[in-house]
Amino acid sequence: MDSTGKARLEQAPEKEEKIITISEKGPEEKLYESLKKYELPDYLLYTGAGGANNWLKLDESKTFPVARQLKIMLEENVASIVRFIPACMNLVSVGVGSGEKERILLEELIKKNRAEKPASEKISTHYYPVDINSQFVDIALEKVKDLPVEKKGIVGFIEDMPLLKKHWRPPVLFCILGNTFCNYEPEFILQLIYENLEQGDLFFFDANLLPSQGSGEEAQSSRKSILGTYASRENALFNMYPLLQYGMAPEDFDFELLLAHVDSRIGALYRTWKSLNILKDAEIRIGTETIGFREGDVIRMGFTYKYTYDQVIAFLNICGFEVLKAFLSEDRTNVMILAKKRI
């Protein structure tokens, strides 16, 4: 960060194809400051080599199939999706993770370019994988090293999109995949994207959905399934990792997850609520600093929205987006949407 508190970008030494957000505060200092306030933002779960390895392990778990189901849906529909994407588009993907989904898209975009552009009109495809974890950016770049694309990875937060966009070349297909869209306040994330996309850019994202709302048996079964997935042992361990890493024992605290209603401009929504509840006095040591917790303390964590399909469409409409194509699974539990700014 500079003296104004804004993030700044610098070239990674000896790695010309990656841009890094330089911050005065490393992940450990951010973790210390958050836990002192009894908070643990979800992005801190993904930082460092430990965070990267833990997420990759969770993503492969049979009990947490959210991102994997969305990847399969993309594989099955990518040719149909790319039909609605112009041949000249570059690819920006935020929260890129392992980069598998992006490779699927790039392979189809390259195929489209070769089919539609004569050799004299060839336009190089540019690929910009973005993540808060530098290891994920490296993995994503390595994943496409054999593809004929220009690559530039960016280590940074989507909240810094006005700054990050200076490093990619429009027009872009701006992607948020792997259910990441649902981990932000809906109007915040859609307004941020709307304000930073140019005319000619497209927005592509996916979401794991709540098939229906209400008090019926089907709706109750859906909510029970969601709680079972997000409260699974594997996901609990992923969320507990920072406290375990820095010295607490599993019996010192408990992971709690609830699914509750919250109000919005389009009516009631479901959202998960996560917390780490301290069961007995304990402490952790982060670097040279120690934090003590008392029995009964509660550490607040992040959330995931569980929208119905109609709710996602309603938010897109409110925030100025026009849906070009939506791919909804037969059971209405997963969706992929391609949209653009409404003129």
C-alpha cells in the first residue's frame, strides 16, 4: 500500500508474466489484526502455501462437490457458451484457483479464433489469471503453458479492480467461477463489475443455487443438503486451519454453520453464517505476537449466499446487466450466466 492506503502493483522480480499487489502487511499480520477483533475473513483461509494446498484438497473432497459440479457443467456446455462470445475476447478470471476451468474456456476460445479469423487477421488471445494467492496464479499460468496465448498473472483482490484493469487489454471476458460470486454481497460485487467493464466486455460467472424457497418438503430437503455440505468435516477443517496452524488444538474450539434469512431489495435471501466458538481458554502465537481467547469467545467468519435462479436474474437486472445466455442444470442447483452491461 502507498501512503494513501491504496494498493499498488509492481512487477514480480524474475517473473515477467506476473504482477503482484505489494502490501505493507503480510498475511500473518492481517491474520493477527483480524483475530484481535474476533474476525477471520474468508480470504485469509486461501493465503500462503498452506491455504492453497488446503483448498485444493477440499476441492477434491467427495463431501464438498460445489466447485467440482460447476466445472463439470462448464465442460459439458463450453462449446455452447463460446458461441455467444466474439472471437476477439481476452480472458480475465478472478479467484482462478488451479486454473482448470480457465483452460477449458481458453481451449474453446482458441478453437473459435482459428475457425473464424483468417491467418492475416489473427488476434492473439490474452489470459489474465487473478487470485489473492500467488501460488494459485503460478499454478494457473503453468496450466496453460502449452497454449498459444499471451499470459500475465495478477496477484490481487477483486476490490482493487479499478487498479487491476489497467493491466489487461480489452475487450475481455471477465469471469468469476467456482461459486466465488456467492461469497460477496450481491449488489456490491455486481456494481463493482458494472463500473469497471467497458462496452464490449462480457461477464461470465457461475453459482451453486437453492432450487426453491418456501416451507415445502423439497425446499427443506435442499436446505438440509446445503448445511450437510458446508458443515462437512472437510470444510470444517478448511475453515479451522488458521487456528490449528498457530497452536490451538481441535478440542479448544468448534466450527458452527447456520443457514438464515437476510433481507434484500428483492426480498428474503438465504445466507450461511459461520463462526468459530471458543470452548476453553487458549492462545495462539503468530510470529512474535500472542493472542489469548477465553471460553465463550466467538470469532466471526465469512458467508455464502444461496440464491434461487430467479433471484440471481433479479439482481442482474437491478444492477444494469443484460443476460445473453444462461445454462441452468435440470435440478436447478447450478447455473452459468453470460451477461453484458445494458445499453
